[in-house]
Amino acid sequence: MSDTPAANRRQVAQAETPDTIGAFPRLSDEQIAVLLVRGQRRTLTDGEVLIQPGEHPSSLYVVLEGHLLTADTELAADPRHSDESLAVEVHGRGRFVGDVGLLEGQPSFVFVSAIGAAEVVEVPVDELEAIVTSDPLLGEIILRAYLIRRSLAIGAGAGLRIVGSCFSPQTRDLLDFIARNRLPHRLVDLDDDEKAERLVRQLGATVADFPLVILGGSRTVLGATPARLAEELGMRPPAPPATCDVVVVGAGPAGLAAAVYAASDGLSVYLCDTVATGGQAGTSAKIENYLGFPAGISGTELADRSLLQVRKFGATLDIPTTVQEVVEDEDCFRVIFQDGREVTSDVVVLATGVRYRSLPAAGLDRFQTSNVFYAATAQEAQMCVDTPVAVVGGGNSAGQAALFLARTSSRVHLVVRAADLGAGMSRYLVDQIQHHPRINVLLSSEVVEAHGGNRLEAVTVRHGDVLEKLRVGHVFVFIGAAPATTGLKVDVARDPDGYILTGAEAELAGARTEGSPRFSLETTIPGVFAIGDVRHGSVKRMTSAVGEGASVVRQIHEYLNEGRHSRVCA
């Protein structure tokens, strides 16, 4: 590997980066000794490079002697980045480098090299995974630090550079994928960023090339889509398995739980989702009523931790990918994807969740691709800095979004149809919202019209017979819910709203021709199960979804043991 140019290295002071929030803990001698058993010592020369941006690192590095430098981009970066400040960190003995992407199979977004002569412990990633999942104390120190670092990188706009227009549906889709998968990035907006025009000229890009993504300061992906970017980053398996025991469609809390419990029981599992792991829960800034986390936990952290368990037990994860059809084929199922690939399985679990309905306000359709959102993540929060916004909805998701957006927005108008905020929202959220100085709650209200030219400028809210015009730059919609099965062809019975029938309701809807009574989570097709929010009659809570994910595995075992299928897929 090439050395860091000496002229640039001399600009970096060797004073260690302070650890103020737990992102850069120092391991004890005892903990280092544990890692030495799992890894090996490695001596480094001045400027020796350990990790390049865009590469998939294969090891954890812990400093024994000397110092390591990490930077947002290569110090020997492309001239187009010469005017950008570099996020530089310096780490000494006991510190370790990297972030959660090392455990999730993602490429590095930072450059790592030695400052002067140094010695490190090099721990292969498979050994690191074993430590994280088996050593409670050491594993938690490493994982917690990695999660904090990823949050810091996202907040700082490090990592990927996305060049596109916030008015472009393609750019919005790409940003949604990146944000939901918790990838650090920054948007270079063609409409707002003064650097955009110069960057476009340097790249020689045309209109057809947008959105484009710059990786590691040098690689460029033109006309980027979520699927293509995932392939470029090495986040997707090269091909799905030909056969498996269980295909789980949807990687929200229910799907993740089903995948983890099934894989831990020794079943071969293929887990897929159209966007990201975590589902709607993965977009929550803080979940305070989840059992076992008295201080609360963010949806992103919960999704990251669950993903590590999926990897630990050997399930195959494929994101983004869209299931187009589930076809019965003798005693197995052919799961056909939108891109033409197929997987054959003994069992299919539908855990696709729900989507929020669009807001039927006059004129709002014009802003769907620019100023209307159905999730509140760090990506959206960055777009709302010092800007008033409207959050529409009266459930927990709306309340969590209002509190999260109030951190950056100048004003949050929470528009609720009900006369009582507590009618559909947990008390802990109600109390926080009512005491927040930047949240304005409008009860018995609805958004009826949107106003603006190229961008949203205001909305009209009706309170009974009174109309009020509110100045807002963005609208966040969390009203109603529709099952996320649009485009999925599978011949299971559903209720009038599209939710999938299971158990007794499925028994009434479709006669069973063989075997024992239908399992409580089984659909009208034997061997096809539905769990979580997409299931008719389910409790729309994350803990309930996780419980159904665990319960369905026991029913899968019973189904497989009935011997009503060939097991040719095993």
C-alpha cells in the first residue's frame, strides 16, 4: 500500500483526540491481552497505510505503541477535495480504530495510517465478531464505541458524497436508502451547494449521470441507484442461495426476530428487504418504552445490534431487493425477485410491515419529491435545520418524530386530528411534547392545503371552522397505515384493508385440505406465514412484532416436522 505523503503527515499533530462521549475508549491491559490471544502483533513504519476509504477492512486494529491517524478522506486526496476540511483523529495506546461497518460487512469511509513507527494488535473480523457476541464487557465497549462513531460520522456529513438535486425522485430514493442503512454521507445539492457546479465540471458529468456518488474521494458511481450502490459497496451477496429452509420477506423487528431465532435453531435463512433493516422502528430517534433499555434506545442502534445477531447465526441478508412473487411449486415455494433472481424454500415468512398513507391535502402532491417525508432520520433532520416543519399524526411515530425534529428545526407544528394528544400516543411522549418549547400542538386539526412555488412555503390547517396558515418548509406524515404488500404477488387471503389473514381467520377464509388445524401465524397457504404489522389483528407495537418473529419459528418447526413437504430445499 502507498504511504501517506510526508508533507501532509507533518500537518497532523500527535496530540490524541480527546474522548468526550465514549467514542474513543481506551482498553485496559487485560482487555488488550484478550485481543492478543485472538489476533497478532504487527509492526508499522511511519505513514504505513492500514485502511483506505472504499476498502473492506478485514481486521480490528488496537494501538500498542505509537499513534494511528484516521481521516475522513485520504490526505493524498483528489484535487477536487483539496478545499474540504479533513476530519482527523489521532489515537494512542489502548485505542482502536474503525466503526460498526466493520461488523456489518460495509467498506471503510476513513483512511487509517501510522504516525511514526507504531505497533498494533491485528484481530481478524471473524474473531472480533466472536468477541462482540461472547464477551459481554469487552464486546459492549467495542460495539458501543463503534455505534457512537457511526452517529458522529453521519452527523458530520462524512463518508459518501451524493451529488444530485433534492427535487429529484431518484436522488430522494438514494438518500432514503443511504440514511435508512445508516451510511455516513453528505448531499452536494445541485440547486443549493456552491461547490456543486465546480464539481460537476471537474467530473465531466451530464444530466443523465445524476445522482452520482463519490466513494473514497476517487471512485465515482454515475446514475447511482440503491441496488447499484449496495453492490459497489459490497453490501449485497453476489447471488442468493439456490435453496434454503426459510425466506423472510421484510427486515423490520418481526422479520429480524424471525431470522435470528430461525438461524440460531440451525435453519438456513434468507432475509431480504426493499430498503433497510429496522423497518419503521429503525427510523425512530429514541424508543423509551422498550423492555430492558430504561434510558431508551434509538431505532438505528436497535437495528444495528439485531443485524449483528443475524450475521452471527449465519442468515443471509440481501438489501435492497424486492420480492415480486411467491409461487407454490409442489411441496416448496419459488420466491421470485424483481430483478429475475429466484430462491426456492420450504417456508416463506411475510413480514413486510406497513407504510404510512399519503396526506390528502390540496396542492401537496407537487412537493412529494422535495418537501414531504414519511420518516424522520438524521438525513431529514439535516435538511430542516432552523426551518419550521409540520408533523401530521397522533401516534407514537409522530410524537417521536416531533421530538427528534425539534432538536434542529426552529419550530415543530404537531397537527393531530384527535381532541386529546393522549388518545393515540404513549404518556411519556405526551409529557415531553407538552413541555417542549419548540413544539406547537394543534389538536382537532388537519392539514387541508399546501402552498409554495418551487418549494413548500406554508400549509393551511383547519381547526373546526377556523383556517390557519402556518409557515413551514417541510411536512412529515405519520397518518394511517396500509400493509406494505403493493406489487407482491402471493395468493393469500386478506381483509378488506389488505392485511393478511392468519390462524382462525385464515381457516374461515380458505379451506384446509390436509393436515392439522392452521397455525396461528399461518396464512391460507400452508407453509406461508405472516407476522408483524402486515398481519390482520396484530398489535401494532415493536415488542409484539418481535414476539411474533420468535413465535413463528416454533410453528415453522412444527410445520416442517409434519412431513407434508418434500424437504428437497433443505
